[in-house]
Amino acid sequence: MGNLIMRYYGQPVEVMDRYGRVHRGVIDGVNQTRGMFIRSGFRRRFIPFFLIASIFLLRRRRRIF
């Protein structure tokens, strides 16, 4: 999954986790085995892969996972 997400590095996304929380930001980095980093404003948040339910690109409203 890491390579799929790296393709969209630097693009605004909306990530929904398995608990229903929505995180919006820009993909800031990917740890190939553990998860991804999203930057929203001045905060950088780590989201583990096992928590991710879906990822949408905000510009085209396209689901990438």
C-alpha cells in the first residue's frame, strides 16, 4: 500500500479511519511498513495502515484506497 500512496505524495487527501474519524491534509510521507504522515496546517499526524478505511483525493474526489 505504501507505493500506491507515494504516487500521490504532496496532494490533498481525506483519510477516514476505521473509527469513522476523518483526517484532511496533504500527504507528507510514507513509512513503507507502518503507515503514512499527513500535514494539516502546522501539525504532522501519523496514521497507521491498519487504521485506514479509505483515502480520497480532494481535488478530483477520487478514492485511491
